[in-house]
Amino acid sequence: MLSPRDKLIEDFGLFFENYGLPRIFGRMYGLLMLSDEPHLSLEQIAEGLKISKASASTMARQLQAMTMIAKSTVPGDRRDYYRVTNDSHIKTMHMKLNAALALSSLIQRGAGLKEVSPQTQARLERTRHFYDELAVAIDHFFENYRPPQEVEHEPAPSG
């Protein structure tokens, strides 16, 4: 029987799998998101997810490429460590916005083709309009978004 925390980590895996990513990708993100540690080594990740270190390394590279996690080092330690950054969700959304704008640009190029039928022209124009409006809405959101203040958690007094 899985603990509620482990079940949630599995649910992260299923969530990302629904979007075409490997389940381990989501499980690793979930593990790092739920970790109380400032960062985890590949060994800790592999052990925590019961996967090989090679799989953990592959997923770490993929998560890092998508700016969802960051790699860090510890002085005097040759291992790499990984953590979810405080603004990973913002970076991810910016990356998705840039992808939507790139797709909008391709659609706009298609609408400019002379051999495009009126029906295709209308479909391209509707799609381009959607992405343009989405970009405006997201830009507006980011201009006005203010993250909550970070709260320092002091250790509980012992005694």
C-alpha cells in the first residue's frame, strides 16, 4: 500500500504521462516538488523512485531542458544535485508561450500563401487569432502577477 505522499508522486507521473511524457518524468518532478530537502542527488532520486540511476539522469536532463528543475553542486562534492526552482512554473509557462507564438507565426505564414483556399484561409485566421489573443492574455497576466511572499520556516524549538 502506498503512502499518501507516494500516491501523489505516482499521480504526478500519470499526469505528465497523459501529456505524452514518460511517467518517470512526472514522478521525478513530483518527488522533487514534494521534497523537504533543498536538493536531491541522482542516487537519492533513483532510490526514492526505485529506478536506475541512468533513468534518473535521463529524466533530470529532460526536466532541466524544460526549465522545470535546476542542477546545483555542493563544494567538495562531485555529485550533481537537483531541485525544483521557486520560479520553475513561470519559466515553463514562458516556454509554452514562446512555443505558441512560434506556432502562430507558422500559421500566419500559411495564411499568406496565395494557393490557400478561402476555407483554409479562414481556419488559419481563426487559429492565428486564438494564439494572438492567448499571448496578450498571458502577457497581461505576467505583467500583473505578484507571487506570494516567501515565509521563512524556523525550526521548532527542541525541549
